[in-house]
Amino acid sequence: MDAAANAPSTTDITDLAHRVEHYLALHLHSSALFLAERLHAASSSQVSLHLLATCLVYAGDINAAVELLLEQATAPANLYLAAVYLLRLGKPLAAENALLRVRACVVAAARRES
């Protein structure tokens, strides 16, 4: 069977992201995490990464969130989130390095625009 035929539609992805946010709002962290993992597997994006990291933190696994963000984050918002979590873990130098990656992203984007 063709993999593209089994790929979720944009509507399915959007619906799943909304369900993750809804479960987070209801403090159903394990359910939100389950869906966020499926979302990120189906549509590996910076938005799904942000949701997954947030769910991991709410589920009590801040270390896994940081590791995931440092491995996969390319968006400034996700790198900033990694820095915030690193500060919570008492790792200010690692947080600074994450913020320097944010700066590099912003500078690179500015160069592309000019």
C-alpha cells in the first residue's frame, strides 16, 4: 500500500493538535502526551515539537523535553523554550548556548530577507 495514501490530511493534523491543546487545558497530561507523540510522528514540524516538549514537561519529564528540543529545534521559539527549561534544571551555560542558537537563527533569517 502507498504510504502517501495513509498519510494524515492537514485537517487531521490540525484536529490532533487542537486535541492536544484541549487535553493540556483539562490537565489530562498523559492523554495530551500520547496524542502529541502521535502528532509529532505523523507531522514532524516545529509546532508539533513545541507541543510534544510542552506535554513532556507537564507530564514531569523536563529532561526528555530538553533533549528533544536540543536535538530537533530549529525555530527560535523552540530554542527559547529549551533555554527556559535548562534554566529550570539549573544549567545556565547550556541555556545561554540555546539562546545563542536563537540569535543565530534570527541573524540568518535577517540575512535571507535582505
